[in-house]
Amino acid sequence: MVIKWRNRALPAAPLALVLLAATGCVSTPGTSEEEPTAQPSTSVARSVARVCAKPAAGPAKAPAGAVTVDPAVAGDLAAKTKSSPPNTTFWLGPGKHRLEPDRFAQVIPKEGNSYLGAPGAVLDGGKTNQYAFGGTARNVTIRYLTVQGFVAPQNEGVVNHDSADGWVIEHATIQNNSGAGLMAGARQQVRASCLRGNGQYGMNAYKTGDPVSGLVVEGNEIAANNTDDWERQRPGCGCTGGVKFWAVNGADVRGNWVHDNRGTGLWADTNNNDFRIEDNVLEANDGAALIYETSYNAVIRNNTIRRNNWVEGRKAADRGDTFPFATVYLSESGGEPQVRARTDKIEIYRNVLENNWSGITLWENADRFCNSPANTSTGDCTLLVQRSDRCANPAIATAPLYTDCRWKTQRVDIHNNRFVLDTSVVDCTVKCDRMGVLANYGSYPDWSPYHGERVAEAITLKQHNRWHDNVYLGPWKFVAHDPSRVLDFGQWQGTPYQQDAGSTFRARDGG
């Protein structure tokens, strides 16, 4: 699905954590149920999962009862998997393991199988094999294994290629593959792993049919993905980043270090719901740290977000774009009580955003709704309307379809965050200092009931989107209603916007 930045529609093992050096005090991450503190954190230090440099070592000897896989025999892993019963444990000895030299050769696990890598065990696709592990077997475990050199096609993945359910990927290194390093099924757990240098995504959380549910992504290092630069190959494809989530219902994304990805760090796109994104460090990604798009109900808290969006934000500014390109971007996404989740809003709190290209933007494309030709999530409708053809004239102009046919940016609560901007660090003079809530002028298609400024008025003043009790250090500006309305802090707090009650603003302190 395509990112919509502007007013147009474009066609359980312990985790090894190491403290990053940074200014400020060390913060103590909250538990998942604790309430926000009264004041924003002053810290920009957080423990991160530095697992790529020092991956955990697997067992040096085969565990009792395990089948030993010989790296000197090409195809040994696939052959022994085929000949062994379900629930077998395989131990891959030290060295480089290869499959048969056929692009479709792959390992097809059986239910309950476990694959353990010895120190130095690598499964290498030799730039020939497309997939490492596929099939539909449930509850497969892969630990301590490096998987590299596979050439999956665009939008496909190397590990768990067929998005089987219940897989556990732990202490693994999945690197230097084409496509996505990893796909995802329901109840999948990805922990303490290195997802690095893959051609499209570190992980593509997508499954045909039922949505992925109960996904856990914890303590991983997700770095330098999208090496094939798919947005350049196919401009506007919306198909890149560290991790892409599609129609995931229930995800806990915590304690990850997401950095230096070409494009977006974390991107949830189209009918995701019930996310908790917490205690992560998101830094130095070329694009936004986080995009939450046409999705519902999330808690985004206790994250350290720094030095993101310098490449894509600057590129937009250089071409004269006036849109507030943000490092945290909510596009047609909000809280929806009708969709069951652990929260009925999007709450963004106790985060530190430091020296990113702009801050948080809440956006709605007035022309993008279910059954509109401008809906780039082709064929998808909102979670409130099952059939797209119901969102048609004249019924769409009346309740409840008038509201239910839209993905609405509503019920967003942004509070107790710390926003720091030093323009000398970001190396900018304009357009890197924006916080925004806005929409475009609705005009398409001709039967749309959302023409004119009604969506811009709704997102700005009527849909319960609030900033409050934040701290701003640096020369921040605020965009409301449309890109032409750039406000200072006093105007932002004043009528009619009345934003950031209880917040503090010190323009000179940011640098």
C-alpha cells in the first residue's frame, strides 16, 4: 500500500540488552499496565538490543535425541527433515549448510520441529535458493542459526515463507537476503534476533486470508534493511522498511533497536489493530521512525526516537513540499471503540523525540475511503464495513456509513512526551520543526460526501485529537487544518485549536 503524505491519492529466553550511551539519566521502562507519570521523562537513554554484533551462541554439542545435520552434505537438512517425524529437534553443526542447487529447494518443517544452530552454523542460499524454511507446519522453532544469501522475490520472505502459525524465531541472524528476511503467522514470536541488511524488509508481517494475531517482536536488532531500495525501483510502492505490518490484530513490539533502515523503521499499513509499541529505540532511519496507517487502537510509549527522517524529510523540503513530513506519522488511523482491543484510542506518551526531521503528524486524506478510487489499499474496506460496495452513493452520505466507510484519525491522545530539536544538529533552517494535524480539500470522486473542508475541520476540531502536558525544547511550529496554517505556540494553544494545555515551550533550549 502506498504512503499518503500529501493532499493527493498516490496510485522466552532472557534478552541480552546493552545500554547505549546518551545524554540524560537512565530511564526505567514501565510495565505494560502502569499509568503514565505526571511529567515527561527527561531521559534520552534507553537499553537496546545490540544483538547483531554479539549474537548468542547455540549449543556446541547436539542435544540428547537431536538429529545431527552435516554441513558437508548439500541438502542434508531438507532430506533429514523429510525423513523424520514431527516434533524432531535438528542440530546444525558448525559450518556453512547448503540446500540443493535449485531455486525452489527449501526446508519444509513438520509440526513442532526445532532447528538449533551450533556456534558458527550458517544456512546459506548461495544466491540461488529463494526460500530457507516454508510450508504450513505449526509451532516450529528456529534458534541460534544464521540464515543468509537467499533470493526471495519482492514481497515474499525467506524464513516462514508461507506464514505458518506459532513459530518462534529466537537468537537467530537473518541477513543479506533478497525480499523479506522473515514472514509472520499468528502467535509468532521473534525475539533477540538480528534482522539485518535484507533487500526489502527485515520482516513482512503479512498473511493471506485471516489476519495475523498475537504477534510478539521483542528485543531484536532490525537494521539496514531495504538494501535494494524498492521505493526507487517502484516509486510510491509503500513496500519498504525495517518491518511492515499488514492486517495484524494484536501485536507487542517492545525493546527493539530499529536503526539505519532505508525508508521507514516500523510501518503498520491497512487494518492493523491493538498494537503496543513500547521501550524501543528507533533511530537514524532514512524515513519516518513509525508510520501507523489506515489502522486502529494503539499504545505508543516509552520509546526513544532520534535522528530519523533526515533523508526523506530533507528531500521533500528541497523540492518545496509544504507538508509536515513527520518522524511519527498517523495517516487515517485512530481509536475506534467499535473495534475490540486493549485500548479504544491511540495514546502516544512518555516518549523522547530528539533531533528528528519534524515530530508527529496526524493526517487524513479526504478522498481516501472504502470504495473510493483514491483508496490505494485496493480492495480493502474499513473494519466496520464488510462489503466495499455498501460504501456507495447515496447510502454513504447517511449514518452510519458516512463515518464507518472512513478510516478516521480520531481519539489520538499525545501527552507527557519530550520533543527536542536542535536545528544545527539536524542541519536545517526550515520545515524540520513541524507538529501537525491536518487534511486536504476533498474533491474526488464526484459522488463523495466528503468534499470541501469538512474532513479538515473534523480532524482538527471535532475528532478528539489532543496534545497536552508535553515539553518542547527548540523552535517548534505547528500546522493545523491544512499545510498553509503554520502556527506559533501561542496560536496553537489559543482558540480555536486549544492544543497543548499544560505543556511547556522553550524555543532557545533546543539549540
